[in-house]
Amino acid sequence: MDVDAVKRAEQKKALENIKNGLATKVRIVIAKDACPTCEAMAGVYDFDNAPELPIEGCSHPGGCRCRYEPVLDHFGP
């Protein structure tokens, strides 16, 4: 398995974990020195519309370092 395939599998699992938790949406968080392609993908998405990570077309020498984070907008029991 190549490095991108491993990253893709890890991020897919992370997205599933977020989806199965208390989150209502998912945020793509980018690195401070992200490439323009990744910068364009930063933001909040519905689960069904979230781009797959790592971002295809990322031009950072170390590869895509984007990650998913949950968006929690429900409070209380």
C-alpha cells in the first residue's frame, strides 16, 4: 500500500468516527504552511460533501497534512 492510500484509509476512519459521535458536521483543518489547493478546501462540510483526505492535487513537499475535526453545535442532553 502506498503512503497516500494509508493516509486516505486513516482519514476515512477518522471521518467515520466523527460521523458516529456527537458532531453535526466536519471541518477540514489545514497546516499553517498549506498549499493553495489545501487552503481552498479548508472549511466546514456536511458529512456527505466532505472532500476525501489527503487532498488530491496537494503540492506540499511533505504531502497533504489536512485533517478532519468535528463541528459540535448541539449542547446539553
